[in-house]
Amino acid sequence: EREDARPEYFAGMEEMLVYFEGVTAAVVNYSPVDTNAIRNELQMLGARVRERYTPDCTHLMTPYQQGRDYKEAAAEGKIVVSYAWLEDCLTARRVVPHTEKVLYQPIRDENGVPGMESVVVSVAGYKGPIRNDIRELIEAAGATFNQNFTKKTTHLICYRAESEVYAKALLFKLEGQMLEIVNHRWIEDSVKNWRRVPEESEAYRKLGVEVDFEERLDAEKKLRMDVEAQLEEEERSRRNLQELLEAEERARQEMQQQLLEEESQRITLRGQLDGEGQNREALQHQFSRSRGDIDSLQGLLQQSEASRAKQEQQLLAAEEERRQLMRQLEDMRRQQTALQSQFARSRQDLLTQLEARLNSIEQLRSELDNEAKSHGDTNSKLDDERRAHKETQEKTVLGEKQIKQLQDQLGAEGREKAALQKQLEAERKSRLHILSDFESERKQREHLIKQLEAEQKLRQSLQKAVSTKEELRLKAEEEIERLNQDIQEMMDEIDRLKTFEPPEKSDDNKVNVKLFLEEDIRFLELDPDVSYEELIIAVGKVFIESYVIKFEDEDKHHITLKTSDDLKIAVRQYQKGELQYLKLILDKAGDN
């Protein structure tokens, strides 16, 4: 339901919406109207809003670094911001880091920074959101923001040296006005540290364009270092991948060698099995021979049994004959005893041989059983070797696939490295372009400084000349004061008056002068015997190295004035022709 209630403005802001869905914010110390507006915006983004700070809050939004809510949130390390952070997030349509601007931090006191209440600040050269941020910082610091640069201005935050406001500020400083020309870092550091930082610091004397250029250079340097570190990391990754590929190649070769060794072992085992089969056949043949010996022994035993039966018959016959022949019987008994003992010995020998044969047969059977078991074990080993060989082949195929993937990855990384190198080249060209812009601005600034130094030297030389002519100095100061008042009146009315009606010709024998400087027109009154140096003092704004003074005669010819004699000739033509005013033109040196 919440997503359906969101306006179409939030389309394409999914990442920011996901971020704010995990935000629990407390909005305190704002007016009820502002609190309701901020609450609605946070809830529209998906955040949970609390009226007071609780431990489950992730953000605290407050305009001041005051109160129990701020102290608890700061002590627990929560994110403390002002509404400016949420406003910039909505404008940028993304989550802006809360430490990106000083303006995102709540101010310490609504009365402003101590010592800033007497400061009047004007801004020149800054445009868009940056100008608005500077204005909000000025107001947060308790200073006064002056939309137009006037003599009431005490501080000028200037971006470029080529602006008209900057030239006017330098002129005001030369005239002795208390004016500080600083960059935006001065007001940012004053609000950040909550004290008026010294304007004399070199970091604040630079122009805003120089500060931005230094920040861009630092960012470029940091980006270059990050890119170089990334390239080094990629190079290390590439070397690691190369080493991994080499290790994989070595492992694959070792696996192939192992497979070859296992194949040779399998062939050896096969030969051993074949030899065991031949041994088994020999054992079977020996067993068959032993079986024949046993059969022959059994035949001998049967023969001995038959012989015994015959002997028993002979004993019966001898028993019958015993009655007949006692001596023969005794002999027969002795013979029978001898025969029995011989038979017993032969029988015992035969039984012993038979038992030995049986034992050898049992041993042969056990050996045959062992051979059969070993043959079965050998077959199982062969099966295991076949399975291991198959797994090794699968691993080899998988390793080759991984090697191919790694080679593709290396190729992609090479392309990415080439793209990064192109990006670095483009950034280098952009940096060179920025350096050239900065160099041109530096040259312009050096040129303006040279002009100011020349004007200062001129002023010093004029002051030396004026010291010898006190009366002329007083007149020049009165004229300068009158001209400054006229300029102030023109600045207060409109941006600048383009045209003026010439004053009526006076009767006090004064020379009315109409001075043209680009789009600016100024009117002066001079004595007929005015000198060239006094004319320069009356003009006041002329840079002697950059401009020349020319006189326009009746034929519209422009004659360059270089000395007091040239000026007297121009005054005589003015008096002779009874002109309404003497027309003088300021042209840049070198323009003909």
C-alpha cells in the first residue's frame, strides 16, 4: 500500500528507497509545520519516524546540537543530520553521504558563531546550488548576506579574479576600505569549528576556482592512486592466476605421470597375475602328481593288506603243520615275528609318508586358497585402479575446463585492463585540460596583479608629486570623494547607469569633461590649467599600463594625451570651439 501511495517522482530511486526502509529517524526541535513536512517525506521514502529519540533509532534529524535527544544520539554514535541532508538526497535522487557537506551537520547555537554578527558577506562568481549553500552557511553563522556588493560589505567570497566585482573590491581595498576577499572554505570552516577563523590564512586567500582546482587535483591524484592500486591488485591477481594455471598445469602433468605410473603398475600386476596363473597351473599339476602318488600309496596299502591276508592263511596252515612239526612251527614263529616286525615298520613308514603327503596336500590347498584370495584382491585392486583412472580422467577433463575458464577470465581481465588504461588516458587528457585552464587563470591573475602593482607604483609616484603641491592634493581628494559619492549613488539605484545627461555649462570658467571607459561614462570638472598628473588623479580608476587617454576633436579624430602640453592643447580647442564638454576616451593599450 505504501508503494502504491508513492508519487511517480520516486521511480528509479529503488536503491535509496531500500536504504530508507531500514531507517528509523527521530525528528526534533523543528516547528510543527516543518516537522510534519519532514515526517511525510521520510514516511513516503519508507522510513519509520519517532517523535523523540529512542535506542532503536538509526538517525536523528535536528537543526541544533542541543537537548537530550542530541546528546543521547551522539553518545551512541548514531547519524545526526539536519534537513539539508534529506533535501539533497531527494534532489540528487540518491543517498548522499552525511559527511559530504558542513551544511548537513546541525549548528551549535541559533544565535550564530561568536564574532560573526558584524560581518556582511557578498558572494561573487558562485552559481546554482553552491551559491545557495554558501548563503545558508552565512545565515547559519549569524552573519548578514548582502545580495549586491556595496561598501557595506566586509567580506567578499569570490570565485574568479576576472569578474567586475573582484576588480571593484580591489579598488575599494586600495582606497582604504576594510574588506576581506576570501573563498568558500572560510565560511565552511567557521561554521564547522564554530568560531571565526582568521581571514589572513593562505588557505582562505585563494580564489574559489583555485580551491576547486586543488580539490579536483587531489581527487584526480586519489583516483589515480586508487586506479594504480586496482591495477596492481589486478596484476597480482593475474600473477596469482598465472601461478594457479602453472600449478594446475604441473598438477595435470603430475596426474598424467601418475596415470602412466599406475598404468605401468597395472601392467606389472597383470604380469604378476599371469605369473600367478602359471604358478597356479604348476601347483595344480603338482597336486595332480601328488594325487597319483596317493593313489599309488593306496594301491601299495591294498597290496600289503592282501599280503597280510595271505600270511594269515599261511599262519593257519602253519598252525595245522605245527602239530605236525614242532621245530618247523618254532621256525615259522620266528619267521612270523620277523615278518610282523618288518610289516609294522613298513606300515609305519607308509603311514608316515601318507601323513606327510596329506599335510603337503593341505598346505597346497591353503596356498591355493591364498592364491585365490590374492587373485580376488588383485581383481578388486584392478577395479579400484580402473575407477581411480576414470576419476582421474574426469578430473583431468574438469581441470582442462577450469583452465579454459581461467584463460577466458584472463582474456576478460586483459580487456578490462585495456579499458582502464583508455580511461586513465582520458582522465590524463582531462587533467591536462584542467591544468591549461588553471594556467590561463593564473596568467590572468598575474596580469591583474601586475596591473595592481603598476597602479600602486603610480599612486606612490603621484603621492610624491602631491606632497609638493598640497593645494592640488586637497582639490584631488575633494574630487575623489565627490566621485565616490556619485558611484555609491549609482550603485544603490540600479546596477549601473549607461547614459547620462551632460551637466549644463557652468559660468565659473571650469572645463566640463565627459570620460568614456568601455560602457561606463563619468563627468568631471577641471581647471583650465589642469596638469596631466592631476587628470590621472581625477580619473582614479585608470591603470596606467593597460589604458591610454585620448581626446576627440571636432572632426572625431582621437588624439592620445601623453603630457600636460597635450592636455592644454585639448583644453584650448574646447574653449575655442565653445563645446558643451571636453570628450576624453579611455582605450586599452595597444588598441588602434
